[in-house]
Amino acid sequence: MTPPPTIMSAVFDSAWFRSPLRRRLTFALCALILAALCLWPRQYAAETELLPQTSGGGLSAILAQQAGGAILDLGSLTGNRQTIEADLTVARSYSVLRTVIVKLLPAFPSRFRDPVKAAAKLRHELGIIAIRGSILQITVRDHDPAFAKALVNAVATSIQDRLAALSIQQAGQKRAVAENRLREASLRLFNAQQALTQFRLANKLAAPEAQLGAGVSELAALQGQLQAKQVELTGLQEVATPNNVQIKVIQTEIGSIKRQIAEIQTTSRGESSLNLAGLSLTNSAYFNLYRDEKTADILYQVYTRYMEELTIDEMSANENMDIIDPAYINPERQFNIWAVGLLIVVLILAVMAEGYVLRPPVGRR
């Protein structure tokens, strides 16, 4: 039974391909042409690497560290630095491409006559990947080494500019919220201080540390810290999941403060100077006012420091990525990928043709 005709069999059964000399010369000539096109016109690969700056660095981190255990790290309410996936999304965005076109248009006008087509072509030519260590690697292949290097430089600076703009925008949004919270905390502290002062003067009491004793004052400070931590936890739970690491840390700190309070209360039993149950009604009310004043003072310091951190973040918005290697031309030989692919196809067809001639299908022998 004769097999049905196919395009491959029609080509291989032709008189041209039946001639060994013509067939082999044809494949050899095609292979030589494609091998030359693999190397010419020569391609150049321009590369650069960007290292995102780690979160929690600089003066902003110092301000948080100076706070110690008594001051909350309110930066956790808005999260740390964005992930490398977010940096990749920004790097590949259309906003970055438009900025690149604007920067390169004066030097290479012929390349960007149509901005829409140029943006589509750039999106195809640009290779932006994340390599080990959360490093962004930018690669451009082109026949013009000067253009490839200029394009890589423009992309790197455009990514930095875009990240800086986003950082300033986010800092502005955070500042609006923080300023509102700071006004509330300032008013709360003022009212707490006024209430404490008026109560002390009305009852002719000494300063809280002297009137209540060092142990009771320490207890009031710890309870103030506990209330402030609970405020932070409530705010963070509104924007994060229960499994968030920062939530777990704050819950651990709350547990630690509660244990310290329990230890003081256990130690104070039987000691009149530290036993809250033994305090008079006046001293008990004085204690509550002092505790409220300490809580308000802690919250006010938190928002004040957070405003300082936002100012530093805005001032250092441009320091979002470090350039590890300025744009350079890769010294390794670059090949035209399309020509390499076609060369492989021609070699496969040549092998198939020889096999077809040596062992044709049944019915065509």
C-alpha cells in the first residue's frame, strides 16, 4: 500500500534532492550562509547590575534603634522595603520605557521616530531579570555598541528615577496619616499632662515618683508601654495578616511586658509602698492619671520619631538602588539567535534527507 503523499516526501522525491551532489551542496551552502549570519552582523551585549538598598538602613534605622524597648517601631505599620518582584514590575513598566525614550531621543532620533513602536521594540529587546542576591541585571543586545551601552545606562537611571518618585509619593501618603495621628497624640498628651498637673495641685501631692514610690512608678510606666504596644498591634492587624512576622514580634513584646508587670505585682505583695491595693483612693486616681500620661507621652514620641523617619526617607528617595557595575560591553562573543536556530533546523533537515534517501518509507522504495 502506497503511503499518502506529504510535503516532505514530495521535496525529497524530487529529482534535485535525488541527486546526492545537488542535495548535499544545497544543505552545505545554506549551512555556510547561516553560519556566517550567526556571527555577522555582529551583536554586542551591554549589561549593568543594580543592587536594591536594604530596608532599615541609614538615619531612619538609627532613630528607631534609639527608641529602645519603650518606643514602638511604627514603621511596621506601613511595612518594610518592597520586594525584588515589585522592583522588577517597576523596571518593566511602561513609565520607565517612556522615560528611556525621552532621554535617548536627542542622541538617537532615528531610533525613536514613532514612540509607540519604539516602546514596543524596547520592551522586546530589554532583558531585565533578578539574579541571585536580589540583584537586577539589565541586558541589551544590539548591533550598535554605543546605542546598547547608552540604552542600558538610560534604563538604569530611569528605574532609579521611577523608584524615587514612588518613594516620595508613598512618603507623602504616610505623612498625611502620620500628621493626623501626631495631632491626636499631641492633644492627648496635653490633656493627660493637664489632668495630672491639676489633680496634683488640687490634692497638694508630690511628683508621681516621690508620691507613689519608685516601684509603682515603674509599674505605671510598664502599663503605659503595654497600652501603647496594644495600639500598635491594633493598627498593624488592620493592614497585615495574623501570620505576619511583625505581628508575632509585637505579640511577643506584649507578652514580655505583661510578665514584667506580673512579676512586679507579685513582688509587691505585702509591701505597702508597692502594693496597689493598699493605696488610698487619691493615690489610686493619681496612679491612673500618671499611667495615662506615660501612655500619651510614648505615643507622642512614636509619631514624632516616625515623622523624622519620613523626612529622612523623602530626602534619601534617590538612594534606592546602587549600581554595582556601570554599563559595559560584554567581551564574550555574541551570536544572532535567529540564525543559530535556522542553522540547527537546516542541519536536522540534512540528516533527515540523508536518512530518507538511504531508507525511504515502505511503498516508495
